[in-house]
Amino acid sequence: MKTKIIAHRGASRYAPENTMPAFELAYQSKAEGIETDVQLTKDNIPVLIHDEQVKRTTNGTGYIKDLTFEQLRQLDAGSWFSGEFTGTQIISLDELLQWVKDKPLCLNIELKNNKIDYKHLESIVYERLKDYQLLNRTTLSTFNPRSVHRLKDYNKDIGIAFLTSKRNRNLVSHAHELGANAIHIKYRLLNKLLVDQCKQAKMAVRVYTVNRSAHIMKCFTHECNGIFTDIPDKALQFRTNF
Ligand code: G3P
Ligand code: CA
């Protein structure tokens, strides 16, 4: 099985994470998918950003939940990465969906609701995907087991993944009981037994965040369904030579 190469927060080694330049670079490098993180603004707009606060990746301060979309738009989400990206803006989920719609890309939208459990985040994101007719090439993932459970009614028309970095002998059955049809695991959890259990349960397995050559190769050897990588160009090159 061909392991899909999914650009983690876009091609985030080369451009500021979760911004249009990072997504564009991922597409240009021929990545097969885009991973991104979504949270809700004060005025309930789904926006793409990893941390709950804007401090690390913009020139502003404060929590996403306390700022309106217009306020977030004023921030510079590029210069922290390099001067070349000064003026890059935070984008809404809608902007990404509009851009993806006519491209042969799959999506992994991570609901960032494990620290702040945003009300209705699941249904807001699901409805947007439905509007853009992107349900059949999207997986929704979250570290929050309660959120996976809330998503379970959607698991016939969309991928639902339980994200974890914790070792658990019963991970596959736990994810299945929650209603997930995929697990997204931290690299160090990857082993043959887990992959076999996933195959048996018809559960997809994808691995994050895989940047080292040996780790990328190990994921190919185990025929994982996908890897999340900051360097999709390198991973694609390795896959060609694998
Ligand atoms: O979705 C895989 C990976 O992105 C989860 O961890 O912290 O990079 O969002 P994190
Ligand atoms: Ca993520």
C-alpha cells in the first residue's frame, strides 16, 4: 500500500505553519494531503492555528476564543518565521476549503479542542465541509475522546480519527468504541502489532510528525496509510526510491 504524504500544517519547514504560503508549497511539492488545526474565534469563525493563544505564531497576544476574526486578521502570522513572510495572515477554514476544492488534495482537519472544548466545533466544521462537498476526502481528528464520540454519527461519510501520543494496549478497540475509523499516532507508538491490529479492525493508521529519513522509511515498511510531515518534498522523494 502506498503511504500518503500529508503536509503537516502545510509544508511547515519552509513557510509559516497553517498559512497560505505553507499550503501552496505543499501543493507545489505534490503532497497528497494537507493537515491543519482549527479553532473558533470569539465570533465563532473557524480559523487555522495550532496554539490556543496567538503569541508564538503572530505579533499579537491573547486567546483565539477572545479575539474576533477581524482582530486576528490584523495580526502578522509570518514574520516570526522569517522576514520574507511578513504580512502573512491567519486564514479561516473557508478560505482553505475554497482553495482545496479544485485541487486533488485530501484534508486532515484537526479539531484543536483538547484544551478548550469549543462548543459546536464539530458541527460547524462538518457543515462547512458539506457545503464545499469535501466530506469524501476529509478526515477529522482530535486528541479529545469526548469529541471523537460526538463525531461518531458522521463516521459513515467522513474519516474520524482519534489522535494520541499515549501508549495503550487497547488503543484500537478504544478508538473503535469511541466511533473512530482511524488512529493518528505519535511516531514512537508505531509497531507491527499495532499495525496488524488496525488492519484486522479495518482502522486506518497515520503517523505524526515524521521528518527523519529512518522514521519515514519505517512508516513505508509498515504500510501505514499516511504520514504527517513538515517536509513533504523529501518524503515523496524517499517514497519514489523506496
Ligand atoms: O495531526 C497530527 C499532529 O498535527 C498532531 O499534533 O501538535 O502537531 O497538532 P500537533
Ligand atoms: Ca495538528
